[in-house]
Amino acid sequence: MLFALLLLPPLVSSVLPAVVRRHGRALGWVNVAGASLSLAASAGLSASVVTGADAPAAPGALLAADALSALLAVCIALVTLLAVALGPGLADDDPHDATAVRRYRIFLNALALTMLVAVTTTSVALMWVAIEATTIASAIIIPLERTKASVEASWKYLLICSVGIALAFAGTVLAYFDFVSTTGPLPSALDWTVLRAAAPALRPELMRLAFAFILVGYGTKAGLAPMHTWLPDAHSEAPAPLSAMMSGVLLAVAMYAIARWKSVVDASLGPSFTNTLLMTAGLLSVVIGTFSLVIQRHYKRMLAYSSVEHIGLATIGLALGPLGVFAAFLHLVNHAVAKSMAFLLAGRVLERYRTSEIAGVSGLLRAMPWTGGLFGVAVLTLVGLPPFGLFLSEFLLVRAAVVTGQFFVAGAVLALLVVAFASLLNHLNHMLYGQVPDGVAVGERRGWPTVTLAGCAGLLVMLGVVLPWPVTALLDRAVSVLTP
């Protein structure tokens, strides 16, 4: 029942707009209700894990929820609810036509469905199919407003991520055939638990090659450098709610796949090989993301490069043992909320100022007091200031590096965080203060979208001040799943 309540709402919300072509706003509220139901179901799965019940499994064992699955399912459902509630089709002054709204609802819900399947399936093959499907669903929405730049960004995203997912497929096939040649064909050979149990008997050379393919493949989808080149274009050209979905949770889904495969390969080889690759990729991503922030001139691309930096930090955490894994997934949870909030607010700024240039936005606190204030909170969260959640996860990440003796990594991360802090604060200062440009209206109504985004800010404060016990319990159990 919980899996049905989790997956059926986005499925129904994706099919309904294709069948029912009228009553657009009514369908929008049905979509919001469905997303709320899906969020409640994800919370139910999490409660089942936290209370120590057996991991819920659907008939046929194609779907199951351990702590890691439940944690990411909650993040996906929450960001999906934000994207459908604050997306096209519900506002009184919505500028999108009915065709664009219909396309948005069909494929955004398809994106949510495929992400939820990816993190709850027990099959590595079905997970691969689901993550490939996320590429198709999101690529169709990127050019919601058809411009040359948005179409180019969509094609670039589709081509690069398709190549990446093909490499992930090659790694999956290598691991599967090694398993079959070692243990013989089994009906459940593609299940996580079976693969992991058989991992000590697998051939180390093939597992090294398989993980290299998997890291490059899923790392492309996660936005790890140097495979990140699609990300700034796609995130800057996509509609704001889709950017929130892609940056907030789609990157985390790809990281989930890497973490799952790491646990299998570590059971075969030990952690040193995967840790070396992850540490290298993570540090490179943080370096490129950080210094790209310094020279950035567009605020949506600024947020996109910030995602490269934060995914790099999470990747470093996966290479730092149990303490690092805890910090990495806490970081992904905080990033999901903060980056979704930031992109949704950036969409409101773009709608008012009609430019994505940082130089073209000034006096934001005067022109849009609520949006400007909340956007400032979102950026201050992303730079890791207390009392927000990302400060806590970054602190735990550096602590994990020190505890494991990785002093160079701890120093490099701290230095790069200082550079990112200065860059983002400089850009934010230009946007919030100064004179309002001519032609930009001054004043803002405080409606339920503003209250919703303010709730996200409150959630980030809570995650930074008092980490709730259910979140800690899920993270502890997720660490035990990945690092037995």
C-alpha cells in the first residue's frame, strides 16, 4: 500500500493532463494533492524503517525501502511537491500557455516517478532504466520556453547524459557477467543484496573496470567534473521548478546509484580503490565549481556551478568512511532543500527583472522584499553559514577528513569553501542592494508561495540547529547499509 501511494500519484498526475485537456487549474490542484499523498507515503516508509520494522517490500521484491531509499524518497517527494505547487498553471498571472503547462505537468510527474522508482527498486537493471528515463523526461521540459539557448541546452544535456548512462550500462553488464560466470545464472542476479553477498567471489580486475565505468557514467548524471559541462546550460535555461528538481534531487539520485555500487565493489576489493577515485573526482568538482563561481555573471548559472561544488563535497564524503558517508547524505538532504528554494526564488527574480545577468539585478530587497530576503537566506545557506543545515554537514565532512587522517583534504576543502563564500557573498551583495533599475516594478504581495518558501528556510534552520531524531536514525541506518 505504501509503495502504491508513493508511485501512483505521479503516475496518475502524468497521465491525466494527456487525457483531460480542459480544467487546467483544477488538474493543477489535483497534482498538488497527489504530490502531498506521495510525500506522506514516503514519510510512512521512513517511519517503518526508523521504528525497526522489516524493510517494506512490494510483491515480487522489485521494490523495497531501506533507510537510504526512504531518505531519498522523502527528498524527492518534497521537492516534487514544491515544483508542482509553485510551477506553471496555478498562478493568476501565469504567463505560460495551456500547451506548455500540459507538457510541463506530464513530464515533470514522469520525472518524479522515475526518480522514485530509481531509489526504491532492488534491481540494478531497473534502476539504470529509471535513471535513463529521467534524462528523457527532463530534457523535454528544459525548452519549455523555446529559445535557441534552451533547445541547445536540452540537446547538450540529452547527448552528454545519454553517453554517460551508456557507460554506466557497460559497467553494470561487466559486473553482471562476472557474477554469472562465477556463481552461475540466478533469477535474482541483478538484485543489490545478491550482488553484494557474492561480491567477495568476484574478480577484482573486472570489478575495478566496472566501477570506473559506473563512476564516469552516473557521475556524468550527477554533474561531477569533468563530465559536468551539460549542467550549467541545462539548469540556467530550464524553468525554475525543473531546475529545482534537477539540482535538488536528480543529482542526488545519481549519487545514490554510485553509493550503492560502491558498497558492492568495496565488498569485493576493499574501499581503497573506490575511495581514491571518489576523492579525486570530488576534489576536482569542488575546485571547478568554486572557481567558476568567482567569474560567474548569471545568477542561475551561479546556482548551477554551486551544485557542482556541493556534489563534489558529497562525493568526497563517500570516500571518508562511515563518518563521511553520514555527512555526505546529510549534505545531500540539506542541498535538496536549499537549492530547490534558491532556484524557485531565482525564477521569481527572472520574472520581475527579465534578465539572468547579475549586473542587471540590483535593489532586490526594495523591489521584492520577501523574495530578496528569502533569496539571501538561500545563498547564505549555500555558502555554509550557521545556523543553516549545510554548515552542519560541511562541518561533519571536514571532521570526518580529520578523523581519518586526510588533513590535506580537510585543508583543501576549507580553503575552497572560503573562496566560494567570498564569491557568492559578492554576487549576492550586488543583487540585494543598490538602485532598482528603471522599468522594474517595486512591491510584492505575500501569498502562499512566499509562505511555502519561508517554510523551506525554517526547515534549513531546524536541520542546522536541532537535527531531528528521525533524520539521524535514517542516516545512521543508511551508513550501516553502505558500510557494514
